[in-house]
Amino acid sequence: MPRFFIDTFDSIIVIDEVGHELPDEAAVREVVRKTLADMLGSEHRGRPAAQYRAEVRDEARKSILTASVLIVIDKAPERKAAEAAE
């Protein structure tokens, strides 16, 4: 079974040196989706915006795909204006 390496990027870079044995690219995509969802669920608290990225490398260490997620939590313009007036 081929091995894929999933590096992750947010405020820190984590290089996957171990990899995952996965049957095909569809399985890789599912692992990447879950990885980014987990990062999003546990890391963004307290920040108004966050971007997470994963880069997948194959056994030859060549990049085969990237995925990213961006979340921005912002107040409604009316609330911003009201707070600025205070």
C-alpha cells in the first residue's frame, strides 16, 4: 500500500515524517478533510480568523495535492458601528 505524507500549516508548520499507508487518492482526500476539520474545531477558538492548509506528498516526497480552509468570524457592520460610537 502506498504511503502518503500530510504536512499541516497554520501558525506552526508540522512536517509529517511518518506518513499514512492509504490505498488511493480518495482515501488521502478523506484523511485530509478530517485533518483540516479537526484543526478547525480545536485551534480557531478566540481568533477572529484562521487559515489551515495541508499539503500531501507521495512516497517520492513529491507534492500531489493541497487543501485549505479559511474561517472568518466577524461582527455585523451595525454592531461594529454601534461599538465604535460608544
